[in-house]
Amino acid sequence: MGFVSKLMDGAKNYSVADFAVLKTGLLALGVITGISFPRRLQAFFSLFMAVYLVSLVYIIVRTLSLAEKDE
């Protein structure tokens, strides 16, 4: 089974909470991109970077664990 197929199989079993974490991570990535420009928001850069990285790691681990469960 290929890596992408494994990820797609894992994503088929997402719960509502998994989608919430995914959307939160994507929102944080958008905010990180937006914060890169205005100076007054740069104080929050590390907070949003942390939210993005935590949600990214969670989604990767959750997707791979769900894919393993299907095998």
C-alpha cells in the first residue's frame, strides 16, 4: 500500500474532533501568514506557530494510527 493511499484510508475514519484540529491548524497557518506582515501582531507569532505545529503533529499521528488500524 502506498503512502498516500495509507493517508487517505486513515482520513476516512476522522471524527468531528479530528476535523476540528485539522481546521484549527489550517486557520493557524493562515494567521501565521497574515502575521508575518503587520508589526503589531508579530508578538503573537510564536503562539500561532505553536498551535499550528501541535495540530500538524496531531493530525499526522492520528491519520497514520487510523491507517494502521484499518490494515
